[in-house]
Amino acid sequence: MIFLTFDAFFDTFNKASELIYMKKKTILICQECLSRNYEVTKTEKSTRFEVKKYCKKCKKHTIHKEGK
């Protein structure tokens, strides 16, 4: 018979939940002025993407790419 302490059970529960909800914060960077304007959450396995968004520094809509 195996007895788990509360801490050991809690650690395994967190690891299991991390496998299900693998989301990561990424930053979108303007391609004209290179300012970092937006933070986006996305899944871990998706590819890099581009979005046309408003840049506060350029004061117009520009293409924003995902930063590293």
C-alpha cells in the first residue's frame, strides 16, 4: 500500500495539468519600428504567426510578428 503525502499529490497534479494546458506568453513585434506592443498567449506547438495590428509608436496598422 502506497501513501502519498499532500505535497507529493499536489506536485503530480500540477505536472498533469501542465501537459494539458501548454500555453505560452509571446510578444508581438512591429516590423517597421521594432517596438514590442502586444502580449499574446498561444499553444506551445503552433508555428510563428504574423498579424496586422495597430502600432502606437508608428500610429498606423503594420505587420506584427512573434518575437523569440
